[in-house]
Amino acid sequence: MDTAEPTEGAAWDEVTPDAARRLLVAAVEAFAEQGYHATTTRDIAGRAGMSPAALYIHYKTKEELLHRISRLGHLKAVRILQAAADAEGAAVERLSHAVSSFVVWHAEQHTTARVVQYELDALGPEHRTEVVDLRRQCDAAVRRILLDGVRDGEFDVPDVPGTALAVMSLCIDVARWFNASGRRTPDEVGALYADLVNRMVRSGA
């Protein structure tokens, strides 16, 4: 069973009180293992060592739990990518930082990231719209770096939107296959992907 690791639980320190955080971590584990639709509120409460009734004190519905997980995860992604886009320096350096940081997060928090990235369609319309907007902000940050690189002659990218989509897809997919007991660390995967992406976009000039 691929459950949320201690480092993943620590990622939710901002969620209070403790019972709400325990339920959220339990939901991440259950959604990642079983999928959102196959998970019941009883499953989540049981993993948290609480009664099903206790869950409703903190979250009105299972979908509200998913929204909290997805929103917090996407806000973290926005912060990572916008920080790289806003940084000083050459576009090649900013893109490397964006990719490596984004990949490291998806590797270190791979259980959480699978839920954040792959359960979008389970959200209700209002919550889905909110999260889609956060995803657009992530895409816009990557596009901004690519456009700066094209402008400055660092990158040869005829299709910036398509390339941004490819870069995002590469990074996000790490959450699907990463294994904490595998032969590469999150930092090593981040460095590898940053190099691959830069090779993909660099100008030969």
C-alpha cells in the first residue's frame, strides 16, 4: 500500500485543529489508494481513528475534503512556479529552478500530488472552476519564463503554449510513478527533469 509518508503529513501543518488535519491526511491516503469515488467517509474516519460522525464536525461532505486538499496543493504549485517566474536571472536558470522545484514537490509529496492532480473531475462545478483557475496560473508562470527565453534568444520554442503544456505534464507525471524506495531521490529526479526540459527548449544559437 502506498500511503502518505510522514513528510507528506507534515505538509498539512497549516491545517488546524489537529482533528481536521488527521482527517485530511487520512483522506489523502484513502483517495490515493482507492480513488475518490470508491472511498467512503467511514473509510476516512477509520483511518484517522475517529468516528464517521466526527468527520462532519470539520468537513460537511467528502467533496469538501477533496476541495481542501486540491486547493492547498494547487496553491503550493502556484507559489513554486510563480517564484521561479518572478526571480531575477536568465530564463534558462529560472526554468531549471521551476522544473526542479515542481518535480521535487511531486516526488516528495507523490501520494498527495496524485490526489491533487488526478481527482480534479470529482470536484463540484464551483470548486472545480476555482482549481482550474489555479492550474491556469501555473501554466501562465511557465509560459512567462518561456516567452522571456524566446525574447532573449535563449530558447527556440515555436509553440510556447504547447511547450508549456508539455513541461507541466512531464512534471506532474512524476507523482504517478515515483517510488520513495526507488533508486533516485526527489532531488535527483528534479535535476534530471530540469536538464531534459532545458535541452528541449534551448536555442542552438
